[in-house]
Amino acid sequence: MSERLVLVLAERDYLYGVGDLTLRVQIVEVEDPITYDDEPWYYVHGVQLAREGREVGARVVVVRGRRLTGAGIEL
């Protein structure tokens, strides 16, 4: 996966956060997704970006599987 993939995640598409999240994706853990709301969710490692593109820091989030496939990530 290209480290250049940037996702803008709505609050409903990731767990344990508030508001939209911009994340430069580094790794998607496709093994052993968790089930929440009767659908698969995946741990995604990346770098959180501020609105102006500045790096905020490393972040691991749990993301809705259909949001990842909608962005072209093969699961």
C-alpha cells in the first residue's frame, strides 16, 4: 500500500474519536477484524494530519471496512 493514501474519515466511520479525521494511511491490519454494528472494522495505522496538512502525529484507529474498500483498499 502506498504511504501516500490519505483518508478523510467522518466520525461515523472510525471508533473512539470526535469529528472528522484526516489520516495518511501506512498499514491496514487485514487479519482478525473486529465486528461492530454487524460489520467488520479494521485497525489502521497512519499519521494524523491537521486541516492545513501539518503532521499531528502517529495514530492507530479502528475503521469501518466498507469505508476502506470504498477508498480502494483491498481487504
